[in-house]
Amino acid sequence: MVSLPIQDLLPELTSIVGEPHVRTDDEARRVYGADALKRGYPADVVVFPGTTADVARIVQLCAEHGVPFVPRGAGTGYTGGAVPLQGGVVIAMERMNRILEIDEQNLIAVVEPNVITADLQDAVEKLGLFYPPDPASLKQSTIGGNVAECAGGPRAFKYGTTKRYVLGLEAVLPTGEVIETGGKVVKNVVGYDLTQLLVGSEGTLAVITKIILRLVPRPPFQATLRASFKDVSAAVAAVTGVIRKRVVPAALELIDGESLRAAADYLRDPSLAPYGTGAVLLVEVDGTPDAAAEEAARVEEACRAAGATEILRARDEAGRQDLWRLRRELSHSLRTVAALKFNHDVVVPKGRIPELFALVERIRAAYCLRIPCFGHAGDGNIHVNIMVSPDDREEVQRAREAEKVLFEGVVALEGSISGEHGIGFSKAPFLPIELSPDEIALMKRIKHAFDPRNLLNPGKIFPA
Ligand SMILES: Cc1cc2nc3c(=O)[nH]c(=O)nc-3n(C[C@H](O)[C@H](O)[C@H](O)COP(=O)(O)OP(=O)(O)OC[C@H]3O[C@@H](n4cnc5c(N)ncnc54)[C@H](O)[C@@H]3O)c2cc1C
């Protein structure tokens, strides 16, 4: 908890945002003190600014009184990034949720941070434009949270992650100044690239208040198919085959047998995990109808050559949504396996995916754990979900040991311990597995340059 009596801050916070936009009730403190990691810490106060000027004044007030503060989007983060570890003020950005501009000539959108990802996608798609980043949380997560985490998703293989689309930002520094980085131009090499420094900074360097995004033309057509295989190795062989045929699908998702069985149970649809199916690939290609059809045929060839036991092709949009439903419901489906998920989004060079699965198999056997895996095979980013019963302390302990072995193994495979979800506080102890002491020291100096008093989102990224 902060040393300052929080009551002292309330009149000024109220004068900045108005009484309805300051909450200190237990429910708000609890809800806004946690995210999808489900290991929260109560905020002292939750404030809901309406403008950049509000944010700047809140930050200045916190800086003046030495009170920690944490920006928050939708709270779907998986690593505790939005958790106010030291109490203080949660700056919940939800009132700043307007799409300010869609510039069709310059292929740009300007948004406030709390625009929901799917809402932006819908708005631009109506104009024949496309905002590709598609985290599975897109119906809840915000663009601000996506930028802060550099969110990815199935389309990252072809279209890249959020950072590829961020051209400029407006942000409030922890010392209260408002800065504008980048702008509406695609080329800009003036000075250090502060825009990209803030992207993926997990709410530790500045509070983002406006975002300028690059858009691309909407692909006119998608062809989607699902191929079943007897095991993960065959599915990975198909991935290699697809790439060898020089097809870069918009999505290339791999789902292992354990995840399929969870989805079949959760969605009460046994056909999702037929006997003998140990892995599934969900593949989507996009472009003009002719180009997409031709690429889909090449994908089918690669899957058959790798031993696909069944290939289903969506015939229309409803069929496409049906195929995607399996992927979108996977996270929720894992609830049928166990109540607690240690959700790891490790990434390896895609040629090393078989070695990653072999590593997981060894961990599964050695630690006697349930570890359903699925993810973005196209870019080697696999979600390794260590499932445990929270009341089984011994199992939780085994899972804790297993995750360290996983991270060490992934780094040994030239991979990274997080491809999407960031470090937050849950992965902070593992940072030295991947980064050298010199890199960590440099990052800490950058943090210090932005936030000399360590008031913005303290306790994140760096090991204590
Ligand atoms: C079911 C489910 C599926 C998911 N699938 C994916 C996926 O496919 N790909 C993926 O990358 N992630 C995924 N995630 C993780 C999560 O949705 C992303 O990290 C997302 O970007 C978080 O957005 P948010 O608005 O919820 O941010 P929050 O959780 O509120 O915050 C995340 C971080 O961003 C900071 N932040 C938020 N807003 C701002 C701001 N305006 N200025 C500065 N910092 C800010 C916070 O301080 C925090 O550190 C998934 C999560 C769930 C629950």
C-alpha cells in the first residue's frame, strides 16, 4: 500500500475527472486490481479519465505525491501487466474509446486507446480497409493494451504483429509531460524511434493516450481449411510443406490432441476430436478469389503429402466461422482440463517446432503434468498451457519447476520466453534466462530515464 493517505488525493482526483469517475469501492478495487492472470492486488483508487489533459493531471498529481499509478485497458493481459502491485491509482482508460479518424486516402486510423480491437476492425472493414492484428481476445482487448503488449495473433505470420501498424503515439510521460511520437507518415527516421520503444513497453514507460495506425486494403476473399493429422509431427511436416510451396497463409494454427479433446468436451462436439486425430492445422489464405483458391489447393497438397487424415474446406462465411470457432474457444475450453492455467506463449524458429513439442513431451512425462498446446505454427509461437488444480499444492509446485525447464529449453532452441503476452510480473523472475545482465541493465536505464521515481507500473518486467 502507498504511504500517502489516499483520502488526501481524492478531492483533487475528483476535481480532475468528476465524482462519477473516481471509484474506491471494494468491487472496483478488486476488479481493477486484477487481469486475466488472476493474481491481483487491490488498487487504492480507480480513476476514469476522459481526455489526455485529465491523464496528464492525474499523472502529475501522482508524481507530486509519490503515488504509484498503473494504466489499464480491458484487463485481458495474461502476465499481470495491469495489476497495481503496490496499490496506488489505476488509470482505467475506458472512457477514452473513440475512433477519431479513418483516413481512407492515407490508409490511417487515429484512435483513443480504449477502442476495442474488434470494433476498429469492423469500422475499417466497412470501408474496404483492414487492421490485421487479431489477438484471440479481440472482442474485449483494447488497441492501447495491444500496443502496450505488442499483441499478436494468428495473422502475424503474414501480416506481422501490432508494432508493424503503429505509426505514431501521443503519450503522457510519468513526469507528466505530454509527448507526440512519429506521425501520419510511413517513413520517419528523425531521432530515436520513440514510437517503437513505447510499443511493447507494457505500460512501464508512458500512458498512451492516442494512437496513429497504419491500415492496409482488406483482402477480398479468404479460403479456410482444417486438416487433421495422426500426430503433431505430421502436422508440423505439413507446415514445412506449405512454406516449401511458397505459400504464406494469413493464419496457420496448430492444435494438439489434448487441446482438441478439451474443445470437444467444452463445445460438446465429439467430431472435433475424432479417434486417431493427434493434431489439427487450421489454415487460412487470403487475396483475390483466384489467388486464394490456387494457394488453398497448394496447402491441401502439402497437407495430404504430410499424411492428413481429413481435410475440411469452408464453403462460405458461416463455414469459415465454424472452423474458426474451435480456435477461438480453445482458451475457454481448457477450463475442462483444470481450473488453473500457467499460460506460456513461447516462440521458437518455426523449423524447431518439433523440438519444442519434444521438449514439452519430456516435461509432461518428467513432471507428470497436463500440458495442452496450440498456437501459431506459422511463426513458431506456441501456447504451452500447464494445467493444474489450484488446491493441489504439490502439482502447482511441479508446474512451477516445469515452467523454468520450459523457458530454459526454449532459449536453448534459439527461441524466446514470450512471443505475445509480455513479461508483466508473472514472468519477471525468468527474464535473466533470456536477457544478459548488460541488456537488463540498459533496459533499466531506459526505464529510469522515463520514470526516475519508478512510479509508473512498478514491479513489472524486471526481476525484484
Ligand atoms: C482469452 C484471451 C485470449 C488472448 N489471446 C491473445 C492473442 O492471441 N495474442 C496476444 O498477443 N494476446 C492475447 N491475449 C492477451 C491480451 O488480450 C493482450 O495482451 C492484450 O493486448 C491486452 O489488452 P488489454 O486492453 O486487455 O490490456 P490490459 O490487460 O488492460 O493491459 C495490458 C498492459 O498494457 C498496459 N496498458 C493498457 N493500456 C495502456 C495505455 N493506454 N497506455 C499504456 N499502457 C497501457 C497495462 O498497464 C498492462 O501492462 C489474450 C487474452 C485472453 C484473456
